[in-house]
Amino acid sequence: MMNHSRYSSVAITLHWLIALIIIGNIIGGLALDTFLDSADPAMKMTGFKIIQLHKAFGLTVIGLSVLRLLWRLANPAPALPAHMTPLEVLLAKATHLGFYALMLLLPLSGWAMVSTSAKRFPISYFGLFDVPYLPLGQSKALGGLMHESHELLGYGAIVLIALHVAAALKHHYFDRDDVLARMLPLVRKRG
């Protein structure tokens, strides 16, 4: 049962697991060109391994995000602090909706990019099995559009993560409320 002033342990676990995977995938995605553009065959092989992990973790985010969304629908979030202005409430809700959209669209755009690429490599789920391509057909134009979309969504995620962290720190250090304590297991309520 959820404490109405704090998220449930399931919600907290899904939040941090998805956050760590997305941040790791963003770092891997940003570093990828360094490996793939290298003349060193070992670096290129490392790049290929990063791509495979990137894909598998992206698919994992889709599954975890669906679970998180279903959990959220069945278990409403704790109420926001009463001192928040209507604009702050609107921004908080818009940010959360943006995160749900990104958690699904970012990996789906990557899956679509791989599915439409002229050069198809298997989509291996951590070496356990291959994931089928989306039925979009191979198209250089569509593949390019999906690549650009995936990249822009990745940069959008970076901006949204930075805003989210800044807002959490503002609540904790300036507003001195319990917004951060609701989602961070090691932070105690102010009492």
C-alpha cells in the first residue's frame, strides 16, 4: 500500500532503474562515434558491442516503462506540495508526461531506425535471442528520419533530465519541502 506522502517501493525502483538505463544509454550513444570512427579494429569492435548493449537496454526501457505506466495508473502519485504555484504544478505535470513520452518514443525510434536501415544487424537481446525488426521496410529516407528523431529525442531527454534534477534540488534546498524525499530512498522526510 502506498504512503500518500511518498511513492511506493515499486515506483521508486522502476524510476531509478529506468533512469540509470536511460542515462547509461545516452552516454553510450554519445560515445559511440568515437569508437566507430576509430581506425583501430579493437575500438570498432567495442563500438559494435556498445551498439548491441544500447539496443538491448533500449528494449528493456520499453518494457519497464510500460510496467511503470501501468503501476502509475493503478497507484496515483502523492499530492504535490500545497505551496506550489499553478505554473509550477503545470510544469511538474508536463515534465512527467514528457518523461513518459520519451521513455517510450526514444527506444521505439531507435528500434524503428534499426528496422528501416539499409544495413541491418541482428537486434540481440543480451545474446539471449534476436528481436524481430518492426514491419516498416528498409528505406534510406525513413531510416535517416528515424536516426534524426532518435538523436533529437536523446538530446531532449538530456534537457528534461537536467530540468528534473534542478527542480528536485530546488524543492529540497530552496523550498525545503519533501518532494525529493518522496522518490529518493536515502532522503528522509523533513518531519
